[in-house]
Amino acid sequence: MLTNFSFVFPVDVRFRDLDTQGHVNNAVYLTYLESARIVWWQEVTGRTLAEMGMILARTEIDYRSPAAYGDRLEVGLRCVSMGRSSFVLEFRVEERGSGRLVAEARKVLVHYDYIARRSIPIPPELRAKIRARDPGVRED
């Protein structure tokens, strides 16, 4: 259920998302998750794409049921933990309406200085913005 997610992103499955078996190709889920993450990050931080300041370190996806052409999906997203310079996002992909679980995922992201090419601590004001959106965030 997406009731426990602070952010929900709608996705309509398109023909180009399908593989030869007629269901959404596994790699396309990464695009769904990334699309949700970028919009969430912009809403939480107010930053533009050029000012993202984060880098993806890890993604894991558990596929629960196939999605097909014309399915209307929702990607729920929430931040569950923050470390010194990293944070963990959880995702749940459901079919809109029925609530059928399609996939679950986790991503580890790192607050990053692209010029210096290194991770940097998450500043207190950014922590506060993430916590305001997801009050249940653990501090690791």
C-alpha cells in the first residue's frame, strides 16, 4: 500500500517499455524509479537538474508481478535512512486502482561534489528538508 509513502509518481506503461514477452522489460523499471527520484529530489530540495548534488551508488529491485502495455502504475518513494553522506530510498511500484504489487526497490544515494569528485556530508538544512518530507527517517 502506498499510504506509507510520502511521494507517489504516476507512470503509464508505453509500448516501447515492453520486451518480446509483452511485459515491461526489467531495465525499464530503473527509468521509472529514476524519474520518480528526480522529481522527488527537486520537490524536496528545490534544486534543478544541474544542481542535483547526488550520485547513485546502488540499486536493487525485486520484481513481484509483470506489468503490461496500458497498465497505469504508481511509484511510491520514501527516504528511510541517512548516514553522514548517504541516504537510502525505498520504492514500491503498484498498479493504480487495484493496488497490485509490481515491484519493490531500494537505492543508496550519495551526496556528491562533482567538481571535487568525492562524497560530501549531507548538510543540516538538507537533512531537515528530507526529514520534513519523511519524518520516519533513521539516522545511521
